Amino acid sequence: MVQGPGSGYRLDDDIEDVLLSSDRIQARLVELAGEIDRDYAARPLLLVGVLKGAFVLMADLARHLSTPVEFDFMAVSSYGSATRTSGVVRIIKDLEIDIAGRHVLVVEDIVDSGLTLNYLLRNLRARGPASVEVFALLSKPDQTRVELPIRYHGFAVPNVFVVGYGLDYAERYRNLPYVGTLRAEVYSSG
């Protein structure tokens, strides 16, 4: 169990329900890594992680791949400290690698409305990559406002606020090894 601040407190205490266990997530990553390896057949691939949420996912995914990969990261903001996207996207950290002529796989933790990812894909495609595909661990089909080409998809989740496995609430819970929902009193009191 993941320990938090204070005597006897655990982050797990704030979780109402575990939606996806660590074992289930890892099994799905192995399946999807196999698809990526077949699709790219030893062509070099640049994984672009969308910070902060995708860092856990990207590390685990990369360890399951046999395809040669490089890493870069972007940080975008559309949430602030809220639990719903504002729809206004800002690039906080841009890529360090020139993606012109490269095969790029955007690694995203969750797709809610799709507005942020749609903006990011338009931005990346304008840079002249050989290809741009999307890997999303989670999606919320009931929230989607923009049709997106998610080539590698882990799981659809209900329209609830989820944390764990890189996903946070107020910068906490990212280190939980599973995806779960918070007890309502955790976010309604803050």
C-alpha cells in the first residue's frame, strides 16, 4: 500500500473503487506493445509523452517494446487544478527533438473531451513528421467532443474522475499502481 503523510495515513484510504488493477493494466500494455512492435517492424520510433500524467505509462510501455525508441516530452495545460478541462490549451514544455521525418507515437494517459489532444496533434503534424499516431491508456467515450484517431487504446472508463497510474488530483495519487476513483469527500471539500 502507498503511504502518505502522517501517522497511519495511506493514499489508498482516499480511493472509493479500483477500476483497473495493476495486473490488468500491465497485461493490456503487453498486448499493445506487441501491436506496436508489429506495426513499426524495427523502424525507429519517437515516444512523445504528455506530461505529467503519461510518465508512468510511457516508462512501462517502453519496457514492453522491442522496437527501438527514443523519448521526448511535452507538457500542456488545459485543467489547471480543476477536475474538468477548460478547453484552452497552453504548451508549457515543448519537444527538444526535431520530429521532421520521424515516426511519432504520442503517449497520453487519458482522453476526456479530446480537445487537448486534437490541438496537440494539429501542432505536431505541422512539424512534418513521417507519421503521428496516438496511444491512450484511457478514454471517456461519454465525454468525447472531438473525433480522434486513437490507434492504440487501453480501456474505456465511465465518466468519473479517476486517479492513479500517473493520473492525479491536485498533484497527488500519481504513484498508485492502479486506476481508481476518489471518495467524493476528498475532492468536494477542497
